[in-house]
Amino acid sequence: MSLLDVNGLGVRYADKDVVSGLSFGVGSGESVGLVGESGSGKTQTALAIMGLLPGKAAISGSIDFAGTEIVGAPERQLNTLRAERIGMVFQDPMQALNPYVPIGKQLRRVLLRHGISDGREVDQRVMHMLDRVGLPDPARQFRAYAHQLSGGMRQRVMIASALLAQPDLLIADEPTTALDVTVQAQILELLERIREETALLLITHDLGIIAGHCERLVVIEAGRLVEEGPTRKLFSEPRASHTRKLIDAAPRLDGDSPPAPESAELVLEADNVSVSYAERNERLQLHAVMDLDLQLQAGETVAVVGESGSGKSSFVRAVLGLVPMRAGRVTFCGQEVAGPLQARSIETRRDLQLVFQDPAGSLNPQLRIERIIAEPLTVHAPELDAKARSERVADALQRVGLDEDLLGRFPHQLSGGQAQRVAIARALIVNPRVLVCDEAVAALDGSVRQQVLNLLHREQQATGLAIVFISHDLAVVRSISHRVMVLYLGRLVELADGAGIFRHPRHPYTRALLDAVPVPDPLAPGGRLSISGEVPSIIDPPSGCAFHPRCRYAEQRCRVELPLVRPVGEARVACHRAEELEL
Amino acid sequence: MSAVARIWARMRTSKTVVASGGILFAIALVSIIGPWISPNEYLTTNFDNILRAPTASAGHVFGTDDLGRDLFVRTMMGVQVTFVVAIVASVVSLLIGVLYGATAGFIGGRVDAVMMRLVDTLYATPFIFFVILLLVVFERNLLLMFVAIGAINWLDMARIVRGQTLSLREREFVQAAQLIGVSTPRIIFRHIAPNLVGIVIVYVTLTIPQAILIESFLSFLGLGVQEPQTSLGKLVNDGTKQMEGASWMLLIPGVLLAAILLCFNFVGDGMRDLFDSRRSQ
């Protein structure tokens, strides 16, 4: 008999069905992946299982958990069930932790509130659990507050909190979506490790994540079951086209990088760019970016890759003039341009455009799509009359593959993918020479992500647009990047052409980033993870090579001497041991 | 739907807001039409008809005061003053407060620091002292009182708008506009201001009762509206003197004032619930 049995589950808001007729089961000790794109009803299903749906949701069908019916159960019974038998890990651990209570105290409450444990052994158990989920120095973290931990550490705390009550089932709802790939790999490994004691329902939109970690998959679309079966079977012979589509959409590392562009016209050049932020008291200077260079040719895509805290956003924002440079020079088409944005000529501002990570945040919620897309024209082509302007808007809309009936809508009425296309249309309408994409596809579903990447590639082919693409995930940039810059703590660690870096990385950090990418293939050998821990704080950077505390190849020299960027083969690498290492 | 239409649509979803707004509208309407229809004048004294209790038959529905003046017309006049104060307060806090706050918040840095210290200074000035000083230096008149009320009313608004602007400025759509090359005034008007509408409306409705109370308070102390003109605060003051024999002189304007204040507060609270709860649109 299975532990969890969902039978004909339906969730309805007002007149909209978000889940309908969904049935699946989770056996005890089994790990099941619930996969679907955003809006497919995954989270609603999870909340229904937890009995956490809001009152205005109409629930039908049945959810049987170890003999207890959850649908319609009284709150008291649900509380006991949630406290003792089902644990849940949410997408955003910051939202789920109380910012005013030290995490040790929060975890103690889990044990005390439900009388699971009492007395002195409580602290011991909490600390033991923190240790088990891989939190370094649990005795110290016991007294830490949520904001003092990194995203990955917070997620570990959440997992610890869910596991304390020794649940029979752990529900993890997109537990790694908000995290860097390297941290994601570590969290997935942790989930794998705790599998011995609990059944797992892993909810995600990314099949790559699930491939190596779940025995069985449940694929849903628009609230309905599409396909269900053992992971291997689903990957090797998917019956439904939607499953096929999801598999294809998962970013992969194999495959070709685009050939280098023919032209050699240098459009954008940055030399020795450094960015520092002054802390409040002005005495402490945080060096976010140190001595970075960039050469960008027309028709070329350069990817800037690194974990959060690597300085990639600060670097490109300094080049664009959005944050002040401490030192460095930016040259656009042979002309040196001023540092701050306000001091730049209107033509330069037109030619350098940016697309942000969060499409919803970069569109003014009070304006209609038409006005949002047309706004650059009011600045850069004020001579256009209303008719010419709407023609340009229609043209831009068509370039990004959107329908004209979106023009009258407001941003909140669009899906994430549509909103990001609008943002791209706004950037492209003035025909810039350079487009900077700051994690522009990170918030999008797999298939939508691929469409947006294709759209950028097409635009580049047609107009010779040069693109700077920022990402924390090497797999995402693989298909579009001519060259890749890998950054660590504000410094360049490796610069190589796309084909080279994926086939033959020369810096241990690049290798680690590649290893961290989840492989959408259940048969792929797992456990190649070659990096632990997280990016250290720039307040107190490590001596010598900043990467040495996390590097398995580090030797004495790496701890004291800063490696300089030097040519190694086709690439430029900052590693003392670049020549001798076989990565 | 434009921003205004959306706000209107949302306002209508709250019963409290609709009911309170309806009562306010009715009171305002009566205060304008009432004196017109009434046969009595607010100035005319009639010493044969002193302190007459409210009766419908004699034409004095609210009775008369100690000088024999018709209290209905006088009370309606007081209500008019109250609404004028409400309008002046909201216009002043809207114009000065929003512009001042948005400018300080958007420009930031030293400009922001200087501008906000000025606000702090005004806050720290003892208000009654300030008003008495004004009244001593200048002639007592209605305009002066409006200046006094306006002077303190925009301070709250400026602070709130500045705070909101500071957070809006960091939003990516503002950065996107800057990158495009949109000028600063245009960013403030087109990108910042429309996103302030919700919070501004809430605080305007909350400052109105405050302003009304200040006016009543000043008039009650004899520092506000001067005879023969009147306001609700002044009527309440007159009423307290005749409390024993002619309780209606205190009760009628008092109850009306309380009702108006309550309604404005209900509208303000209702609006805050509607706009401030971080509910998505």
C-alpha cells in the first residue's frame, strides 16, 4: 500500500480549475518527482497535500495519507499530521524562516511544540540535525539569524527543520530554484542522502534536476496528469509529447557552440574595470570587481558566468554606467565613453541596452505594453508621428514573436515569458549595437527559456547584435556563447571560446561549475560534484588565490600567491597549476 | 483601465468606503443646498427668538442661538468650512508633500538629507506656538489658518512619499528608463508618480480628518474662524457656554463633527486596507 494516495484531486478557484482529476501515489521510502511548467498546478497540489490551501479554494477528490483522509480533515488533525508525518521545504527559505529568531531556537520549537522531545537533549538533537544537513560549525549557526546565512545554508536549515520531526514524507517545492547551480547540486545531494529515512516528493519544472534523484516521475500540464512512470522509462521512451518537450527543454552541456562570427569589428571594449562599494562608515571598501577586461565584437556573444557574489552583475553594470567605476576605461566603437550614465551621449545610451533578470520588475506596472515598448522611441526618435511609432512597435513585437493583442494589456496580465519578450522588444526597438542580458532567462521555464535564447540568436544573425550574457549556469549559455568569461570573487579565472571551455576547462572552478549542472539523463553517472561550500564574503576575501579554500587541487603556493591571468593553450586562465591539471 | 478607473473600481469593493463616502457626500450636499432653501440668514439676529429649541414648525430645525440666529444655517456654514479645510488640506499635502517627497527620494544623497532635515525642523516646531505667532504678527483671517494647517499637513505626506520613492527608485523599471535615456523629470512623472497613487490616496484620506480636527481645535480656542463667520469647532465652543439650558447648541454641531470625522476615518482606513495590504492587483 502506498504512503500517499492522491485520487482524482481537483482544486478550483472561483471559476478556474487549477488542478483537475489528478491521481498519483508515493510509496513509503520512495522518491517521486512532480514535474510541470509554471502554472501547471504543482504547488497547488503540494499545498493540498499539506492541507494548506486557502479557504477560497474548492477541493474535490481525495488525498489519503497512510490511512488518513486529508481533504476536509479538521485543522487539529492536519496540524498533528504536518507536525509529525509530513515535512515541507519551500522555494524561498528566507520567506519561510522567522527573521527575528535565531535558527537554533526556531528548530527547537519544532521539537518542543509538539512534545516530540523535551529537556536538555533538544539542543543536542537540533545541533546533530544541523550537522547532518551539512551546516558548517552547527554550534555557532545555532545562534545565527536567517539573514546571516547564505541562501544555500538557509535551505539546509529548512530541510533540517522538516526532518527534525522524522516525517514519513518530505515535500520539496522547487527547493533549488532560487539557488546557484553549485549550491543546487549540493542541496540535491543532501536530499539524496536523507532519502534513507523518508519518502520524497520533489516538485520542479526542471527535468534535469530530477533525472538522477527520483525513482518515479509524475508529469502534469495545466492541472492534469500527462504521464507517470519510472524515471528511466520516461526519459528513454516518453509517450506524451509534453514529456518529450520538457526533456528537450532541459539545458544540456553536450552539443555544439556557435562558430565564431566573421566580422572582427570591435564594438565594446572595457579595460581594467574595478568596482568598489563603500560600506556605511565609508572606511570599509568592498572590492566587487577587480581589473576585468572585456572585448566584444559585432555579432558576438560573450557569456559572463559565476556564482552569486562573483561580481558579474557589478561588472556589466559598471560598463553600462549604472554603477560607478573605481577605475577603468570603457570604449564604444573606438570612442571612449564617460563612466556615469548621465554623462554619456544619447547615441551611446541608445546603443547599449540591458535586459533584466526579473521581467515583471523591469516593466512599470502602471503602463500598458504599448507605451512600455514605445518609450525608447520618445527619447531616441522623437520626430516619429503616432503612426510611424506604432509601426515600429508592431515591428518590434513581431521580432520577439508576440501577438499584437498584447499591446493593450498591463504587465501583470502577462506570463513570465511574455513579459521578458516585452522587455527584449523594448531594448531592441532602438536597434542597439550591444544587448546585455543579466540572467535574462533564469526566471523562465525550460521551454520558454529556449525560445528566448533562440530569439536572441536569431536577432544576432539578422542584425549583427553583440550580446553580453550573464548567467550562473554554464548549461544555459552553452548554445549561444562564442566566448565565456568565468568570474570568481570579482576576478577573471578563465576566458575561453565556447567550444573550448565546455570540452576542456582549464580552471578547477570552471570544472566545478560544469560538474554542478544537473544532467537530464537518469543513466548518467552521478556524484561528480567537485566543489563544496559557497562563495566567501568579499568583506574578508581569502588570501592568495581566492578559490583555494574550495579547490581540491590547492597547494601551499595557492594560499599565498595571487595567480595572474595568463595564456594557457587557447584560453586565458588564472591558476598556478593550469598546465599540469587534467580536469 | 486607467489608474484612476482601477482605483475607483477597487474602492467600490469595500462596503465601509462606499457607505462612509455616501454619508459624506450627503452631508456636503445638504450643507450647500440647505442655506439656499432655508428662509433664514446666518447673520440675522432676532432677539425675540433667543435660544429656541429645535422645531420644524417655526422654521428653525436646529433651533436658534443666544443671539437668535438660525442654527441650521450656521451649522451648515460650519460644515462648509470643514469641507473647505478638508479640500485645502488634501490639495496642499498633495501638491507640496508629493512633489517634495518624490524629489527628495529620487535625487537622494545630500539633497535628500537637507530636504528631510527641513521637514524634521518643521516637525519639531511647537505647532500652537507657531499659530499664535502667526496670528499675532498678521491679522486674524481664514487664509492664515489654512496656511497653518497646510504647513503641517504636507510633512507626513512628504515623508511617506519619500520613503516609497526610495524603494521605487531601486526598482528595475526605473533603471530601465534611465538606461534608455529618459530624463529625470519624466521618470518622476511617468514612472515614479503613477506608482505612488495608491499610497498617496490612502494618506490623503487619513490627513483630512486630522486637518479638520486642527481647524475645530483652533476655532474652539478662538484662534481660528472669527465672528460672524463660523465653523463646527466654533459652534461647539459656543455650545459649551449654553450647555445647561440649550444642549442642542452643543449636541448638533458636535454630533455632526464626530460623524464627519468618523466617515473620513472609515474611508481612510478602508482605503488603506485596499491599497496597503500588498495584495497583488
